[in-house]
Amino acid sequence: MKELIRKLVESVGPSGYEHIVRDVVKDEVAPFADELRVDALGNLIVRKGVRKENGLRVMLSAHMDEIGIIATHIDENGFIRFTMVGGVFPRNCPGGRVRFMNGVQGVIGTERTESVDKAYMIEQLFIDVGASSRADCPVKVGDVAAFDRPMLDLGNRLVAKAMDDRISVAAQIETLRRLSDTPHEVYFVFSVQEEVGLRGATAAAYGVDPDVGIAVDITMTGDTPRGMKMEVALGKGPAIKVRDGRMLSDPRLIRHMVETAEKAGIPYQLEVLEGGTTDASVIQLTRAGVPAGCVSIPCRYVHSPSEMVDIRDVQHAVRLLLEILSNPIPL
Amino acid sequence: MKPKQQSVTRLPLIGARQVALLEKLSNACAVSGDEGEVRRIVQDELKSVADEMKHDALGNLLVIRKARTESFLKVMIAAHMDEVGFMIVDKEEGGLFRFEMVGGVSKSHLAGKAVWVGTKHHYGVIGAKAIHLISPEELKSPISLENLRIDMGPGGSDHARVGDRATFATTFRRVGPSLIGKALDNRLGVATLIELVKHAPMHIELQAAFTVQEEIGARGASVAAYALQPDLAIALDSTPAYDLPDWDGQENTRYNTRLGFGPAIYVADAGTISDPRLISFLVATAEQYRIPYQIRQPGGGGTDAGAIHRSRAGVPSVSVSIPGRYAHTPAGLCRISDWRHTLALLYHALQDITPSILETERRMP
Amino acid sequence: MIELTPFLKKLLGLPGLSAYETPVREAIAETWQPLVDELMVSRVGSLHGLKRGVAPEPRPRLLLAAHMDAVGLMVSGIVEGFLRITEVGGVDNRILPGQLVTVHGQRDLPGVVVQPPDFLLPLEQRGKPVRREFLLVDVGLTPDEVGKLIRVGDPVSFAQQPFELPGEALVGHSLDNRASVAALTVCLDELQHMVCGWDVWAVATAQEEETFLGAYTSPFDIRPNMALVVDVTHAKGPGGNDYRTYGLGKGVVLGWGPNIHPGLHKAVKELAERLEVPFQIEPMPRHSGTDAYAIQITAEGIPCMVLSIPLRYMHTPVELVSLKDIYRTGHLLAEFIARLKPDFIQKVTWEEPS
């Protein structure tokens, strides 16, 4: 699975421009899919399974997009001013490297400020792609780029940009591959534009019209020095989400996921996240309502170019999803 | 996607008649939630050319020009009728009324202005304390909304009621190549959409949505899109031009759009990341017909597209705006040439668009 | 004729946090059962009660909505047997220290919210209202027992029991919005003796305090022709007396603004005048902050009206209302519904009444 993860995290796909990632995912899932389509916003929707008597229409969602930047102005010396796509922290930018959709690479530089201790504002940053004037700059206003880092394999721990949410995309692909016997009609949605407001999942959920929705996303942890106070930690298993900044999971689903994990001997954690949300929060609001929950993969340093996950958490997450999908879901 | 055919009908122009209609629209008062005055003007203009025209539960005016061909694209164009303004929230002694803002009115532009209140456009003022009575310290702080009232005059208690809306009292005028008026955001879009409906091509179903409550969250657009179920959508709006000189002569790098550079095509704002297929179609159309255009600087702001593209199972969308300075203040300013070029771009785009535009899945060309 | 005060006090004694509404939903269902023709639970936990009308098909549908969920807290962590908490819905931290609560773990456990002494808090907190991340809940059990009985994610509700005050006032922790549920119940009760043309869908919505989940989803299912939403608004009282507050016991508050259909507002107001039901007008310049915000933009759009009951100390465990206002609201609703002709909605236009 590490090779699949590497391929995914090292692709460029900021919100709105996910097609490179989508092509990678399509190649991986095509041999295992019963049906495959791309909707109006670019979501990839893959069906597996036929609904049996005791089955439901289940929608899973992991988002393909990552946070990034978009060029707002090319100055007369070829430097590029930019703004964010999704929740980029300016403090993570200086000295960082980016890669545009057209392959051009560059580095983020900073204006001079009164003191080196002050945090930068985005207006004080720019990108240098090695151009010397507006005319010879290979980037134009509106071009998008993602952060550029190769994946780092530390054994059990993997570090890369876009672990949010390519790690879940990988987990979802793996689940799709290994799912053999299910009473459910399962829609594996690889969604777009989550980082800018859960837009892809809003449309995908309306189109799929599921009976139950489960997002697969990352969540933060409370296990780093003087970090946020939170019970979730790396290496303790996937987290079953109880609530986050914009959603309360359906208690029946929480209970079922907990029972499933305990019965199958899968380690798990319970997650309360203050701030941040996932596709599940909009799936829930679709049409006449959809009971929804989320299986979260714990992740450190979220929205930085070096997000860290534990591969064992990912493997347990896949096991948990397979257990849930292979059995009836009582609602 | 290259436009398939050359246009066959006549390009609509911006002449005296169009400017007079814009004048009527700009002088009308239609604060979000109270769009009736503009709605009636649009109805009057289009009732003889519409195939279908109806209001919905929020007050949107939906106008359809049906296709005259077998198979056709359903193209929705949304232009919002509402403007930012005020609502009277409390009546005090002697003709004074407390008010709150509706939509993003610029707070620093309130004091010392005349306003029109209610359906009869009664005059009032948002007065400011005389400078003689202000300490040097006070002059340094912004005037707080707490201390501002709409004054209808000592005998004006009956000229306003709690719940009435109010707007800046700005009368539209033409000044050389420019137009000055209130609510150019988005009466420019409304006026343009009226012309597009009058010159609609035969091979598409044109769904002209004159929407409500855009300024308070694209509320009207979301239900309009749900009802119309378009194949694709264009939000037609007006966007700020901050093309003023920098205070110390540096390059202005955050102008958003510039006056005189033509219609502004959106790549991304805070509410929508435009569909790349539609962006490249509009750019190709502009280049083919030699229409000047600009790319609006990505970042903040929003249009009706923000609600439309998320409707049902998703709608490919893009926004096009006429640049205007000083939006959300008493006096906006735009160039007639930008208006003319925006109309031309959209006219040709509608004439030349075909279903093949949605053949490939959403990706950069 | 239902007994309003016992019913309301029963509701106020039950927990029912957003997403965890089951206890209060069951109590409401029990009381609504004899008052409606059909009762069902939506996919996400809202309660739908249908009272069929007598007009010929296609019969128009009215949605009558009041949210049943309450604000509260949730366990976000456990440290040395003490519980860390997060909020469900908007809670003012400053009313938390010393509050009696119930922790809904493996069983219901009484507890109290505690503010640690200064020397156990960061320096910058001294002398200021303590941020919720530093407050704890003490349930009086050993860390071992806590580990067995309580987990992260368990809901925590306010334990304040309801009581009456002179002047026909009632105090309780979730009068926002159970007072409105009571008003709906008064309405359904009165409708027993009236003939209605329209179908009435009485809906106790879920999760208004968090996501408007019930308000976005129930109307999609029901597709009503119009909706009347009942919620609470701020009554004049200590610390709040300006134009945004309304007299306690002085009548139903009728909303006005872009979230409200002006024709509907006019019809309700005119009826209140005719019936001499005291009322006050609440301008809502941008949005109503109620379920109507979601309902209005469901599907093709639904005309909405908001009726509010004045309430003091909103989102604290000692909310206070006048029972008179609840009766007035329920009565006005019943009278309005009974008089609805089948073609009412076609006659109600968006043009603002001058």
C-alpha cells in the first residue's frame, strides 16, 4: 500500500483541479468496479455490490483535493503573488516549494519585515519560479499549485503533504479492492473541493441518494508537545468520530461502528474534534436526511507540508470499513 | 473548446435606450428581501418576449426563452436584482429611526448621507455630528453605528415604519465614458441579462434567473437552480475594481479588476472554483471576436454561482462581471465600454455554445 | 384538552441534546399520538405528525415546525477521573462553573462543572472568565470507575429541574425551544375541535442548535406549500432592554424580513389584530436565526413565517417564559390554520404590502 500512497500524495491536485489524482484513482479501481462515472463537478463515483434484502445503499467519501495556492498577480519582474485555496497557514509557507498544474516548480519567498519574529501575512509572500519578467514567466493569473514534497517513509510512520486526504483515498481504494461479499450497494465516492467548503460531496450525495453515509478523512491528534487537548493519538487505531466542528455523527452509527470494531478485535479511538469537519457533515444534510458518520485516520501537523500518519492506523481503518460493509447496518 | 459556428443574428448594442433602462433600474430601490420595484421593471421589459415567466416562493423572477431546435442545452444565467441597504429597526422620538445594515454596506460610507426610505422613497438623512462639536481624539476613531440614526425630519415620524427598507439617495447620471449611480452592483447585470433575453439564440433554452437575496447569501439562486435544473450556468454580476494609485507610488497588485479592460472572467472566488471548460470557452470566444477581457484576481467575494454549482447533483458554472468602482457605497462608477464588451462576450458565447462543451469530464484543457 | 404545564415540565425534565433527542422525542410522540392521524420519525431523528385536512386532492400542505433539541455539553476527554467538555450548541462559558449536570454514560450520572483554582490555570486566565477548555466536570467517582462508565463522546445535559414562578412564568433549561413545542401542541389540541382544509405536518425538528439538520431535511421529504416556524426570541430583562428585546407576557412576536414571506406575515398579523391576540413585530434584517433559514431554501423554495415566544436568559439552565405567551401562540396558530382556504398560497404574493 505504501507505493499507492506515494503515488497519490505526490500528485498535484488542489481543490477544483483534481483530474490528475482522479486519473490515478481511476486506473487503480477500474478492474474492481461494477460501475464508474464522473459527475458534473468532477467527483469520481464508483459502485460495487448490489443491494440485497438486508442491505442499504451506502456512500463512502474520501476527498481527492488538497490545499494549495492560486496566482493572483505576476509583477513586472516575474514574481508571483498568490492567495490560498483552502486552509493554508501563511506560517507554513516561507521557504516552501510549490508545483503548478503545468509542472512549473518554484519557491515561496518573503518581503522584508521589521523583525524576524513576526508571523507573515499572505500579502508579504510571493513565489519565485526563476523568471526575470512578466513576459517570460510561465505562470499566469489563475494558475494553481500545490506544495511540493516527496513522501518520507519512517517505517510505521509516513510523512507527506496531502495526507489530508490522499491517505483516506488510498484506504478507500484498498477497501474497494478487498470487498468481496456485501449485502449493500456501496458507492465509493472520491470527492472534489472538500477543502474549500465540502462542495463536491454536496453534489455527489444528492446524486447518489444514499441510505447511510460514511466519510473517510483524517483527524487531528493531541499527542504532540503542548498541542491541542484531544484524546486521539497516532498508532492507537482509527478514530470513530462522535463530533467535529460542523457535525454530530448519528449515535446509532457510532454505536454500530464501536460494536463492529470490538467484535472484530480492531483497535479504535473515539473522536471529538473542535474545529474542522468532513464530507459527512454535508452528506447528512442531503435530501430527506442521511444518517452519517466518519472513520478518521489520525494525523499530525495537519495542513502543513509534512503531515504524518501511522500505517497501522490505516490498515486497521481498512479492516474496520470492510467489517462494516460486509455486514448489515442496523438503523 | 472552440466555438462552433459564427453568429447569425445582430449583436445587441448599448445605446440611449439601454442607458435609460439602466437609469431606471439604478434609481429603483430593491434591498435584499424587498426586490419588487426592480422585479416589476424587468417584468415589463420582458413580458412580450418571454416564453415563460414566473415568480417563485422567494420572489425570484424566472424567465425562459425556449429552444426552437430538437436537442438543446439548458443554459441558466443569473443576475441578482437586490442591492445592499438598510432596514429600519426601531422608532424613536421626533422622526429619528434606528437602522441596521442589510448586506455588506461599507461602514465608513454611512455618515453624512441622504437616504430614500420605504416604497415611496421618502427622503431622510444619516447625519453626522458637526465637526465643531468633535474633539480631536474622537476624529481619529470610526463613527460607531450605535450613534447613527436615520432622520426623517421632526415631522417625519409617519414617513417610515419599523421594517421599511432604505437605500442611499443617489440619482444615476452619465459622465462622459462613465456611469455613476447606486446599485450598479448588480443593475448592470440585470440590464445586460434583459438584452440577452431579447436576443436569445434559437438553439438553447435560455433560463434567465433574476434572483433575490444574493447579497445576503445567494439565497434566491439556490432555489432557482433547483427548479430550473440547468446543464450549465453563468452568474452575471458586477465586481469591484480597486484600480486606484498606491499611496507611495508602488505597483497596485491587488486591484481585483480594472476599469476599461473589459468583462472580468472568474477563475475562483470565495464561493466557486469555476469550471475550467467554461473558462476556456469564454476566453476562446473573446479572442475570436476580439473582445477585450480580463481575469478577475482569484480570492474573496462571491456570486450566485456559489449556490448554483452546488445545486442537486452539481452544475458546471462560471461567473462573468462588469467591473465597477466603489461597490456597496453611495456612488458606484463603471465604464460604458466594459458594459458593452460584457454584453458582446455573452451574446457571442450564447450564440456559439453547443452541447459538446460538456463532452469531456471536468478538467483543464 | 391537554394540560400544558405538566406536559412542558415533563419535557423540561428530560435530556435531548442535538443528535441525542430520543428521550424528549418519545415524550412528545406520546402526547401527539391522539392529536394526529400519523406519526413517524425522519431518517435523522425529527418527529413528523400528520393531521389530514378535508379539502379535496391535491390538498395543500402546511409545515408547522419547532425544534426539540437543547444545548448542552459533551465529554471531550478524561483526565485523572475528571471530564473535559466541549459544547453542543452555543453555551456561554460564564454560566458553567457550579452548574449541576447529568453525564449520560453507561448510566446517567450526576456531576457538577468545576472551575479549577487559579494556581492550576495558565497565568493569563487569572481574573478572567475561564475558557471552557480549562473547566472540568466532577462526577465524584474514582478514575477507575469513571473509565468503566464514561467515554469520550458521552452527552452531558443540564440537570436543572423546571419550576414555576408567580405571574404564570415557568423556568427550565430547554425552554428554548420546548416552549415552542408546547405551543405546537396547544395548536394541535385546539385543532381537534376545528375543521381544516389543509394537511398539517407538525414537525419537532432535530439539531437546530448545531446544523439545522432537521430543518433542511424534513421539508425536502414533506414538500409543504408553506411553513410556520415557532421559536423563542429575547425578552426584555436584566442586561438586555433595547430594541432587540420584547416584553415578557406581552404577546406573540411576529418576524419580518427577507427570511419571511411578506404576504404570510400580513395574513398572520391581520388575524392577530382581528382576534385581539397581543403581538409585537420583530425586524430580522438579514436572517431569522431559526429553522426558517433552512426551510425557506429547500428544493424550489418555501414561503415561511416565524412566530416567536419571548424568553429571558436564553441558552442558560434558567430560561424563563410566560405561559400566557405560549397559549397565545398556539391559539393564533390554530385559528390561522383553521381558516386557510385551499387556494391561499396562490393568493399570497411576494409584493410587499404597503
